[in-house]
Amino acid sequence: MSGNVVLIPSSFYRCAGPNCGVLKGVSDRWWVMWSSFDDYEVPVMHLAPWDEKLAIQEGAMHVCGEGCAQKLQSQFMGNVLENRMRRSNV
Ligand SMILES: [Zn+2]
């Protein structure tokens, strides 16, 4: 075998949860969340078990656990409702 790929840890992951900011350890079971508009033309929140490929995606949020995932979800839902209300008030 030739050309071994040396994996260099590119960055530290920090939890995106409100008032959290915990740094990810090697063995921590984290989650990745991101929102998109996909095919539906409405904001969609995605939640997936930790995966490096997902974690380096643009707009990916790194989440240390269920508690922070719930906070981020509620933040997302709040934003969506706020935007919707703002739009219908115009
Ligand atoms: Zn957290």
C-alpha cells in the first residue's frame, strides 16, 4: 500500500447550543443539525448522528447532546414563526 492519507484534525468542534459552547472530545457522541430549504421551499431542520462529512458542511451546527438539540430546535421554530408573522403583517 502506498500513499497513506494522514488525517489531520482540521478544527475543534464547539457546541452550537445556546449558552453551551462545549468543545467536542474524540469519543463524545454528538449530533449535527442544519437547516435548508430543500425541495419544499419551506425551512427544514435536519438532525443527524455525528458524521465528519456532515460536520464540515456549510451551515452545519455541532450539537453536544439532546438538551442543546432541543434548544436549537426551539430557536429554529421560533425564528420560523417570527419570519412567517413578519411576512403576513406586511
Ligand atoms: Zn451543548
